[in-house]
Amino acid sequence: MKKIQLFSTLNPYPFWAGSESFWFDFISDEIVRSVVRFGVALAESPVTKSKGAELNALGVETTFYKHFNNHFIRRNVYRMLDLGRLRNSRTLPWYNTILRSQPDLVWFNVAALADLKDLSYAVDICKDLRIPYWIILQHGYEDFFLSSEQEVNLVTGVAISAQRLVFVSDRNRKSLERSIGQTLDNTFRTVNAMSETRMLKASEVAAQSLPRIEGTARFLNLGRFSPQDKAQHLLLEALAGREWEKRDWRMTFVGVSDFGKFYLERLIAYYQISPNRISIRPHTSDVFREIAESDVLLMPSRSEGMPFAMLEAMACGRPSLGTPVGGIPELVINGETGWLARSADAPGVEDALERMWEQRDRWMEYGKNAMKKIEENFCQSLSHSELLKSLRFDIGV
């Protein structure tokens, strides 16, 4: 049985993110593991140790390496050595894994387009050993550009030499092509999707709890606190408007770190919003409970891949408000599943919120449409089947 060695370049702490769930669910699929053998290398943390134990129980060999971002001194020493080209990259544990195991294919899991240039050492090893490699990109900035000719050439080389570049959003692909000024013909389009088990749980939520079209409107923002990417501050800026003072609403932020809570509370005071209207909660493994207690998901992101939080909320029969970034426009269809902002900025979010409020009598209808869209187009068994078919073709199984 042929072997695929997966390397996740992320540092998933303090919680497991959607960018990791994609490959984890794929490898955990019994059908996939009956066709190919996987090895996995993860950045060491309490979270990955737990997930590694789950993989080991499935027979997936899992190893851990020290992520340079975990340590301030190590991080900056590596940067200095990189600048001088003094570091022998092959001494790093996960590079040695390629040399030692020499798999039939290497799979790099990368969070963002900007991380591609950091793969150059590993890609050189794959080229030397003539091992094909895949790159799975889970996120992309709409305004992503490289800063020098050297970087453009470096990322171009990494991209065009890949046997397959896998994207969960077509806009992410276009962002990469624009940044290097070249069309890529080795791309594969997939989607983040929900397992049948989670679909069933979402259906149970939808059956027991629907969006309320009267009384206090309950807004939900589900995801890590990151103003640069998730742009939670845009919601506060919009909801600070005079017209919202007269309306009956509550806003809940879920997935917020200690610093995020501190910063959100300062922004709430800055925008002079009554703190009684806002709830701030940490990350939870029971997202369905939070969704069940909400009416609409609000996601004013400035960059995305294909957000799992939106998939889950829509599968629970909740309409969504989102911005035109990443895969959000593929999920949020104006007048059907929710409200798409015209731009990922304060005016765009403010306008979308107004349209949402004016159509409150249709929230339940949009929620039913959203649930149907996820059930028909974002089922994990289908996405896994298509991805496995491509993988089998590339490694000759």
C-alpha cells in the first residue's frame, strides 16, 4: 500500500481549527485508509497530542515537531539564520521525516498563501528525491501580494512544481495567481464539508429551534477573535449606529481568547454600546448549542477559506450575513440564504445589516434555504470521494 506523508505547518493552539479539520476528517475516513497509508507530522501542543492519539488509534503513524512559533527565542534565531542562509534546513525534524520515510507523495497543509514561501526547503528535498507533493491551502487574503522579485520567483516555483494545488475557495486560487502573475493548471477545487454525523446533529437543531422573527433578535459571531481576518470590530462599529440603539437585539461572540475578551470589552466601551447587549464566550466544542440559541450568523471577515462556522450555522437552518471574501459568496446568496455585503468594510457591513433587519420576516425562509444548500452541496462523503479519486490518480493506485 502506497504511503502519503502529511505535514501540517500550522500551530493549532489553543484549539483545533477548521484548517486542520479538513485533512483530519479525510484521513479518519475508513474508505480513504483502505486505499492509502498515511503518516502525519504535527506541531507539538496539548491539542495536537490529543488529536495524534486519535490518529494513532486508527493506525496512522503520528509524529510531532517543535513549531518555531512556540518559542520567542527560537522563532527569532531561525529568522536570523534564514536571512543569512546559515541554517541547514534538513536538520529540522519534519524535513528529516521526508528523507527517512521517502513516501510516495508528500502532502503539505498550509493555512495561508503567505506561507507558501516557507515551503521552499521542503520542496527542494521533494525535488531531489523525486517525490511528488500536494499543497492544500485553507485560507487566502483578498489583497495578497508578494514584496519582491525573489519572493515572486520563490512562490512561483513552489506552486508550479506541485503535482496538485488544492483550494477550498476559488477566490483563494485567483488571489495566488494574481500575486505571481501566472495562471496555474495544476489546481484542484474541493470544499470544506460536514460529515453525516454532524449533518444529523445540525438537522436536530433545526427541527427543535428555528430563527425567531419576533422579539429580541439574537446575533452570533462564531470563530476565533482576529480583527485582521475575522474583523469582529466591523460588527461593533455598525451596531453602534443610532438606529440600532432603538432596536431589540443581542450579540454573542463565541471563540474568544482572554486577550480577545479584553480587547472586545474595550471596543464595546469605545463604540459606546451597552455591555448588556453583548456576550463574550470562549471556544467551545458544542457549537450547535450556541447556534441553537441564535437567529442569524454574522461573519464580517476580511479573509477566509471556506468557513466551517458558516457551514454549521447554515446546516442548522440559520441564515448568514457575510462579506465577499474567500468561499463566503459561494455560501451566502442574497435573497436566498442570507445577505452578502457589497464590500468587506464598515459601510458594506452596515448596509448588509440594514437589509437583514428590513427582511426579518424572511429569516426563517432563508434559514431553510441555507440548510438545503448545505445538505445538497457540502456533504463530506461526496467531497472525500472526489478528493480520493484525484489522489489515487496522482499516485497510481
